Amino acid sequence: MNRTCDFLVIGSGIAGISFAIHAAKHGSVVLITKKQDSDSNTNYAQGGVACVLNNNDSFESHIDDTTVAGAGLCDQKAVKIMVEEGPARIHELLDYGAQFSIDEKSTANPYKLHLGREGGHRANRIVHAKDLTGRELEMTLLRKLRGLKNVSILENHCAIELITGHHVKNAPNQYECFGAYVLDSVNRSIFSIKAKITCLASGGAGRVYLHSTNPSIATGDGVAMAYRAGAKVANMEFIQFHPTTLFHERADSFLISEALRGYGAVLRNALGQEFMQRYHPQGSLAPRDIVARAIDNEMKVFGLPCVYLDVRHKNAQTTIAHFPNIYNQCIKFGIDITRDLVPVVPAAHYICGGVLVDYWGNTDITNLYACGETACTGVHGANRLASNSLLEALVFSYRAVANASERINKCRSVNMEEIPQWDDSGTNDFEEWILLLHNQQEIQSVMWDYVGIVRSNLRLTRALRRINLLEREIEDFYKRTKITPQLLELRNIVTTAKLIITSALKRKESRGLHYTTDYPNQNDRSWKKNTVISNRRKAPHTTGLMTCNQLF
């Protein structure tokens, strides 16, 4: 059952599918995904893709907005690459048949695209498909991918571990990737996929937290696997909490897009006061980290579990036309956004850190690439500017393939016989999922209570003690038990949680998304640099910011 391919892609969001589409021009591709091929964070993205397509906009303005939001940690070259190469990727999506929202009266761009505006942007540059942009992108790219002959999509398959030189007999380089061990979760079988090039595009890790906008599959798999294999990870302390998710017991943190505030909605507290002007001159359109902390403070001041979004002053029919998904979802919970205040709370949304890569998507493990939310390109710095994530995924997955296509014929050949079969002898089946679920809920609660929007050394230290104990329990259980998707996710969640806490403890300042009461000020003199962690011996734990390329 073992398989061989030129390119192995782990993940089916916008980064993984984009990588697979372009890689198919250069060789055979196997793409694996934990659930169905359309299950990803991409599919849940409501807002859009930030891109300079307006005659009244400029690359310099987009670069500056991204840099300001990133609180001094953005890699300027990476930002410039994303912004300047972005339009070509949007044109490509249009060629694939993407149906973005149109403004027939627009003269600002040749495609007559309706360009929205979101927090932190000083211009209208958000390409969107009403409030379901992620779904439109996902379906467009999947249609393109499914039409390619040399691509195999394996649904309900989970990557267990990367195959590196640690596994291969007589390998001269322990930190070289040769594919991955994979679990077929339907047939409960484990096999290896040998690949010349492997790309991690498994998405984020929002489900490390109790409240998250992410789907259940966002469990930090790529970051955890790469870290265990010896790759550097960076800036894991910068967790973006989306300021506005629907506060309702049955809503499962349904995201209320920032585009609604770009459209004109304002935030109000329990007294009905529009409070954001007290925190930032951009008011309700301030960057996400500022809005999330402001909401957190307002909730604590009034001792209430939420604040409110108010869009009642806008034309009802126009609101419904622009945000049909948000309107319909809220109606299900008895809330009419055109007439009612919408109760909202922050929730874990996006990880600005990840597996450290250079400008071409290379990790420091040979032949291993990372793209999308799994990667840390340096674009987001300490806080992601709204709607930059989809553009980053498109641009850097394209660049990763361009780099990999030049390397693929030089990759060292390994026979399948040199890769050991997965050995689960001596392990037992385990039916008590409730025990694993309890561990997962405990991790999520610890992270939410102690490693959330506002942190302190006391909270972080307490969280690390508990996570260390849970990690030992889970690892012992992992070694004694036959593998299931739930066990893999639990193991990756606890690893990712530990990386977040460890990174947060290292940063002795407040910057962007990381706010600690022990160090409430930003310290450019000592901490204008990335937080880098590796499990390799003698690996540096921190390094200067300058460029990702200098890290290798």
C-alpha cells in the first residue's frame, strides 16, 4: 500500500491546493487531507483577499498598512513580495473562474471588482465573494485541481510523522525529508508515502483554544510534526483573536466578518456607548489586536460576557445583499442584524507564527516546504493585517513550487526498502475516547484561561506546568495505543500549546498580539526580533529579525 510521488502535499486549504495545482506541471502529486477535500480554514474565511487592484491604491500603502499592523516585526522583503506579486495571483483565480463580487459602476479596476475595506486598511482593497470568499476560493481551486490527471487526492488520511533521515538507513543528513507516514482513518491502516518534495499546508491551530473560529481540524498538525522532525518554529506567541464572533450558546463561535465593520457597523458596550474611539483613532476599524483587547477590557469593566455590533443604521436590504451568510446564520439564532444588536466576543482565530521558512517556502529541513498558516514567512510580524492571509498563501505557495521545481531533479534518491515500515506491535486498541476528550478539553481550557488575550508570567508558568504534565500523559498513551485520528490531533494540540506558552514566556515585552501585564510596554531595543524555537541540540532559541533567509 506504500506510495511514491514527486510531490506530497499535506492539507487541502488554499495553500495546499495552490501548491498542488502548480506542482502538477512538474511531476506527480499526492494531496492528503484529514477530512473531505474542502474542509479547511480557507472554507470558513468570510472577508476576502487584500490586494492592490484599485487605481487609487498603491503597493506602498498596502506595505505600510501591513507593517503598522505587524508592530515592528514584519519582514519587509516578505511583505513587498506578497503585495507586489499578489495581483498576478488574483488574475490567475479569475482565469480559473472565481466569481468575485462585482461593482458594475466601478472604474477603479478593469475587472470591475467590488473592493471592500477592513480594519487597518486605509484603502478599499478587499477582493471578496460577498461574505463567503473562502468557500468561493476553495471551490474554484478544487475544480481546477480535480481536472488534473497526475494528482491524487486522499481524503480521510492523516499525516502521522514526517519521514526524515532519522528513519532512513545510512542517511547522511538526519534533517532531510522523504515524505510521511500516513493513517488511512477509514480502513485503520498505516503506510508511507515517499516523496521527493513534501509541503506542509495543514492550516492553523485555533482548536488549541476553548473558543475558536476555526473548524475542528485546525489542531496544529503541521507545526507539531515539523517541530518534532527538527524544524525551527517562530513567533508562536502571536495568536490573533478575532474580535467579533457571535456570542450564543449554539453558535460555536461563528465568525462575524471584519468586513461588516468595514461596511459601517460599530461596536457598542453594555450601555450602548460606541467605545472604540477611546482606544484608537480608527475606532471600530482599528487593527484586530487593539480591538480584541478593547473588547476584553469593556467586558471586564461591566462584568458582562459580550459587547455588541450595531449595523442597524445601514440600509437593511443592502446589508442583507452584502452579507447574506452572516444574516442567515444570525437569523437561525433569533438575531436580525438589520434590527438587533449583535452580541459578540473574541475567539482564537489565526496563528501569525509557524514553521520558519525563507522567501521561497523552504524550511530548514531539506526538501520540506511549508505554506499558508502553517508557515511563518515574516509577513504578519506580531499581528496579521485583515485579509492578508489568503494572499500570503497564494503568493508563497506559488513561489514554493517555483523553487521546488528547480530542486526536484537533484533530490537524493531513496529506495522504499530503506524506509522502515510503521511498527505498532505491542500496542492496544482503546475505546475510551471520553478520556482523550477530557484531556483535550483541559488543554483548551488552560490555554483560554491563562494564554489568552491578556497574559502574565504567573498565568503562563501555571499553564506550562499543567501542559507539561498533560504532554507526558498523552505521549505515554500514544506509545501504548493504536493510532486514531483523535489521538494524533490530541498529541499535536498539546505540542502546539507548549510551543505557544514557551514562546510567550520568552518574550519579555508586550507587542502586537502578545500582551502581558508583567511587561506592558513594547521594547524595541531588546525584543525587535523573532522568537525561534527548535528541538535540535545547540539550536539558538532567539535570533535577530532582519530576514528569514538569514536564519538558515
